[in-house]
Amino acid sequence: MEISFLSILALGFVLGIKHAIEPDHVIAVSTIASQSKKLWRSSLSGVFWGIGHTATLLIVCLILIFMKGEIPEKWAMSLEFLVGIMLVYLGITTILSLKNIHLHQHKHDGEEHKQAHEYEGQHKHNHQLKNVSYFKSMLIGLVHGLAGSGAMVLLTMSTANSAWEGAIYILIFGVGTVIGMLFFTTIIGIPFVFSAKKLSLNKILTQIIGVISTVFGFYYMYNLGVTEGLFKLWIQ
């Protein structure tokens, strides 16, 4: 392997880390991290996002490279638009998830205590929550991978001389995204973990994440549809 290609791989790794912390990526995974009560689960949600993101990029990009094709602009932008829809969905579901939790007070040894209580149906569901959240993180990564596959094909074809070099580049890029997202989901998860027993604060933080995801999702769709002209491409 030539030194020049090793330099390209090193650049791909750095670009992968940078790519992971783009606003739409961080916001989407934050909605998962906000539901985690343990820091390691929050961190792993970032890892599973990176796995889903890398898998999609690798499959789609290699297919297009072998076919010597590219994704038409209309379809590439439509896939990006899908990210906006996903962000709105994640934001709304994050806000609505709070309705399953309520607070009641009781006295113990003359002191008043507040205790979080989950409805029975939600309590039963929590036994499966860990696997569901990881699967959800991977699905989010898959959607982000689809949305970024068009640009990734162009980047890979401009840096790699063959399909196998392209595959290695995408994998190294993927490792960078995993590490980048692992770091940031860990950071994002800290306030939610430490406020897990302070229900009022935890609910406020979760609502903020939900609102940010919803608002950013609508902005994302508006920017693509109106500012960048996707709606006109659909009509034509």
C-alpha cells in the first residue's frame, strides 16, 4: 500500500470524526441518549449509529462504484429530506415519551419524598428498552448513511483508484464516525445520567432535546425544499 494512500486513509479517518459531529447527526442521536439512564448505554448508542451509518455507506457506495454511476441530484436531496422527517419524528416521540412518567409524593419518617413512577405498560416495556434503543440508533445511522451516500461516492471515487481501495477508505471513514459519535454521545449522556433521579430536571432536559430535534427537522426540510429547490425538482 502506497504512502500516499495511507495519507488518504488518515485523512478519511479525520473526516469521519468530523462527519459524525454534524448537527443533524448529533441531534438525532441525542434523542436516544436522552432516554438512557446509564452512561455506557448512551455511549453504545453512538457506536450502533456509526455501525448503521458505515454499513449503508459501504453497500451503496460500492454498488455505485462498480456500476460507475452516481445518485441523481433529485434523489440525493430527497434522501437528505428524509433526514428532516426523521428528526421531526424523533423530536415528537421524545417529547411524548414523557407522558408515561408521573411524579407522586409520599411521607417517610415525617419527611416528604418525591418518587418517579412509570405506568405498568411502560414498565414492562423497559425490559426490552436496551435492545430497542440500540436498534433505533442503528436505524438512524442507516438513514444518515443513505442521505450521505451521494457525496461519499464522489469523495471515494476521487481518492481511490480501485473498488477495494474505496472499500478500505469507507471503512476507515466509518471507524472515524464511530469514534466521533462515541465521544459525543458520552458527553451528551452525562447530564441525563446525573439527572436521572431528579425527574423535573430530567424532563426539562429531555423536552429541550425533543424541541430542538423537531424545530431543526422542520428547518432542515424547509432549507432543502425551498432554499435549495427540492420542491421545484419534484414538480418538474
